[in-house]
Amino acid sequence: MAVPVIAGLGAAQPPSASQDELWEGFFSRHFSGTTRSLAQRIFANSGVTRRQAAVNPLLEDVSDWPTERRMRRYQVEALPLGKEAVGRALTAAGLGAGDVGLFIVCSCTGYATPGLDILLARDLGMAPNTQRMFVGHMGCYAALPGLGAASDFVTARGRPALLLCAELTSLHIQPSSARVDTQQIVSHALFSDAAVAAVVVPGGPGYVVREVTSITDTSTADHMTWDVTDAGFRMGLSPKVPQVLSRHVRGLVDDLLARHGTTVSEVDGWAVHPGGPRILNVVEQELALPPQALAASRATLDEHGNCSSPTVLLILDRLSRTAAAPWRIVMLAFGPGLTLYAALLDRQG
């Protein structure tokens, strides 16, 4: 039976702007009245210094665009970003597009048919019999079920699989006339754009995907929402999310590690989705992690913001490139449901 190994990662991001520039140049005017002072505090305490935007509000205000126009722009911007990320991942893995047996695309910020999976398969020269899967509306945790599906395919078929997570959150700035609440301000202060691809192969050097697991607390389903409106997609993000994570994250991680005969203290790499500073603080506290354990997650939030599904792969890429790359990594991501996903990786070769 083939062992699934992450053999190559590739990232692509649009141009960046500083959080201060975004505030001064756009959002300070986008919010008004008492909301403005609240928004300024939230932006300042977001843990974000720079973010990337395919559609930069400093140059182009999409907040009043109808959803149809945003979706057309999504296809224009996401295709070259996805192509760049996939090309880098395939090169890192030493493979060509024709070697891919399964191509999985995760995205919750844009929809079109034919989608990115079909257009990229065509443009990159994937084989006509390449299987495809599109994962939508899973939000920030989508990379991990995508990685799980890719790993299952590699194990069962003994052929390479390719995962691409591509998100353009910049397309979904809400109109200034829309109902503004704290949840909406937080999403405008955190989110960013990116595309990251991962190649999973049967065996060889890289990170072995030992297991992907999850837990969903459906009693808190209303705590995180992503509603399709006539003015783009609107984020709902309850301040109670960290409390829900605190109830479940320790048990999820302990059970995962126990099944593989290890413990938290034996994990030397943590790729934790930075939904915001409070999310990282809760994970650090509940798992009793040392101060530097989440340094890569905090640095990714600082430099790239919350890019939704690609973010946890950005962190994994950062960890794998360090001088002393971790031998054992736990990946954690969270999203609608509320859902917590975890993956255990071991480096070999």
C-alpha cells in the first residue's frame, strides 16, 4: 500500500499593502461615526502588518459591485495565481502536470463553470483522464479535508495527487451602506488573498500524511457563516468562536496523537490556522505549548493576514523551509460548523 507524502509545495500571492496603508487609504473612510473608532482599534490589534489583495481597495473599490461582477473578476484573477502556485509545487516535486492523477481545488470566494479545476487542467496540460474534485464553502479549514482526499487517492491508486487552495477575499468588501457590525469589521481587518498548491505522491522524501481527522460541533453552526448576497459574500464571525475551540482542540489533538503513539511534547512543528490573535492564544493555552511553538503561525498572520483555506499550507511551507525543518508537524484549521480539522505529518528522507 502506497504511503502518501507531500513532496512539493508552491505559493503565489498578489501584491501586498501594509495594514496602515489600507486603513488610512480606504477603510478609515469606509467606516463612519462611532463605528470608525471601533474599526480603528480592531485593525490596530489584528496581528496583521501586511496583506495581499488581487483587487486592492487602494486602487479599485469593489464594495458596491454586484456579485456577478465579482465572480467574473474572480476567474480573471484566480486563474494566473493558481497556475503559478501549481507550477511551483510540481517543480518542487519533480513532476509534470501530465503525472497528476487527481486534481483537487478548494475555494469559497468564487464560483464559475467551467471552474478553476477544468481551466487549469487545460492550461497546464493535465491528462484527459485526470480526475478532478472541487471543494467549496468549507472556508478556512478546507485544505485539510482536501489533503485527506488527496492522500486517500494516493494510497488507493499509487498515483500523484495535486491540491490547490485559492482564495480572493478582497473581492468581498461589503458596501459602506450595508449593516456594519463588529464581526464584519473583524473580517475586513484580517482577510487576505493567496493560492497554495501541494503535491502528494506515493512514497519518497517529504512529509508523510499519517492521518487527517476532524470534529464538528453543530450546536454552534451559527457562529461562523459565509452568506452569498447581492453584494458579494458576507462573513459572519461570532466572538464566541475561541470558546468553542477551547472546548474541543485538546481532545482532538490528544486523540490524534495517541492513535500514533505520540504526545504533544513530541511534536516539534505546529501549523495552526491563524483565524486571529485570539484563536492562536486559545490553541497555545489549551495545548500548553511553549512560547515559540506558534511562531510560524503568528508570522504568517503578520505578513499575510488570514487567507482562508491556503493559510495553513503557507505555514507548512514556512516550517518546511526553516534550517531545522520539524520532524513531526500537527496542522490545525477551523471553520464553519464549527469544525476543527487536524492532520499529523512526519518527515522522511
